[in-house]
Amino acid sequence: MPATAPDGFEEWLHAPMPDQPSDARFEVRRAQPAEFDRIYDLVDAAFDTRRPRAFSEWLYRRNPRGLARCVMIIDKRSKQLVASGVQWPWPAARGAEPLEGVVTGDGAVAPRWQRQGLNDLRIRVRNAHPWFARGMSIGWPNMKSAAAARKHGRGGHLYGPLPRGVLVLRTRDYLARRGWPPALAAPSALASDAALNAWQRLALVKRDRVQVEAVRRFDAAFDAITAAAMTWQGFWCPHDAAFLNWRYLDHPTHTYVAFAATTADAPTPIGYYVVRIDGARATLMELACATPAPGLMRALLSHAIDTCRTGGCTRVGFFATPGWPAWPFLRRAGFLSLASDLMVTLREPGSSGTDLSRWQLLPGDCDAF
């Protein structure tokens, strides 16, 4: 695994502020951790929601990579925080070379200040920081933000849509949720479920000697699995044990379950998976094996499907960049292509452009899952 970059928050915070076009009405500066609560309130107001404070604290303060890096825009007259944006430190590498990485998000403008150019001002200040050009940056805009980026000439770093897949577990429930009349859904579901179950019996035959058990905490033994399964010659996010524990097992609001595979001959884990359970929907977040043995992959995925079905899920979703090596395996296992509008913004160190084929990203690298 590439070495973990040290937390550079203090260096980021105190780096000289470059000269930037500004508006005399506003003060633009970087946020101290003591000011994070103001940003939480602004995000709630901007998006008309009440995000759990435990989630914000987990994301901004408890990240094992370091504290969130936030740009604030303050109205000088009222002293109110009127806009902000965040970069969360993220594991990053190019091949075996560790990089400084961030995921950008929470770009927020107070309701009465929207459509006045504050978002553009914030982005210019963020991008002018000397660290921004030398690091790897990922962003996950929604459809509205992606359209705004194109409109304002920032679409050059926008890529996608990313391929998505879905495995239907209970066809009748799945069709009913999409408005199919019961008289049509029931017979269609019987035929579809019979075909799906037959396919899964063939595609996901379990390897007898593989044992799959729940993961209570990830430890250093899992790093070798991640390195073997995920190392990518281009840009990728090394999910070491500290990241996996924080991202999934310590998450304050979402439900994730993790399982590891062992054998009688190898009591040390040789593979693992993580799924998110969200009502009727499940998302396969991680699927990693120390060796590409098909039997091990089948055993893990079969167990993951049983976990989701037992949890009441009607379908299992997944997405990744096109070059993710296990895409062919998932398709053989019955995952169907799904229409996708999932876009991503990508920046390589020292480059004004990139190519999606140079990146490996999974659901665990998206702040929305």
C-alpha cells in the first residue's frame, strides 16, 4: 500500500493567501476548526435540510486523514457567513506513489445571496491555493451543480456518466415500486425470479472451503488484500484499514456491514466486502480479494447477496469507473447495466485535463453513499 500522507492541515491553513479578484463587500478566508459549526448551519440553510450534527462532525473532524479544509466568504457589513466550500482529505495515489488527495463538496451559498457570483469567487480562491495544483481532487456534483459548471465554463473537469449496475433480488417488489400493476408484476416477477435464481446458482456457486465472517474492525491484515485487489497504475484511492473503519464501521448515520473471507489453510483474511443497507436498496461498496481466484470472488459475492436479501433489500446497486477490473465478473453474476447520470469532477496533479480511463473510483470514494 502507498504510504499515508501526513495531515497537512496547519500548513494548508497558514499558506500565504494568493492575490485574487475579489469583491470589496466580502472577506474571503480559510476556516479554523472552531468555525465548523457555522459552516454546518450554512449548509443546512442553503440546501433546506437538517443534516445530523454527528454526520458533519464525523466528516469534518474525525477523518483519519485530517481536518476538513474550508473556504469561507463573510459579508463584511453583517459579519454573516454567506458562502463556503470544503475539501476533505482523502487517500490518493498514482500507482505506488502516494499523493495528497481531497474530495470536494458542501459548496453552499446562503439563500438570499445565491446567483450573485459567490460560488465562482469561492472556487477561484480555492483553486489558487498552492496545494490545489499539486494534489489529486475528486468531486461528486449533482445534476444541478453539473449543469451550472457547464454553464459557467467549468465543465472541463467534468467526466461521466459513470457506469452503474443493479442486481434485482425481488423482482415483484422492484416492479411494484416502479408502478407496474399487480396483474402484470406478479407473473413477470415469477418468470424473472426463476431465471435470476437459476443464473445465480450457476454463476455464484460457493467454494466449499471458504468461510465468511463479520468484520468487527479492520486491521493491518486487510491492507495486503486492498493492495492486491485495488492497486491501479493510474489514479486511485488506497482504502487502508483506518479509512475502512472510519468510512464504514464508524459512520454515524448510514448502515454498513462488512464481511471477510478466510479458509482453514489461511486463517488470515484473504478477501472482504462491504455493503450499505438502506431500506429496500443495497449498495455494494467494496469487493476485494487477495487473489483473482473466481471461486473466492463467487463466495464473497454470494454471501453479500444473501446478506442483502436477508436485510429485506429488493436490489443491489454498484458503480465504478469503466476500467475497474471486476466489472466483467459482476456482469456475469447478473448485474444489469443501469441508466446513469452520475458525474464526477477530476483533477490530476499539475495537469489541466485527464481521462476517465486513468482513474479507479468506487462507491466508497463518493461522499453521497
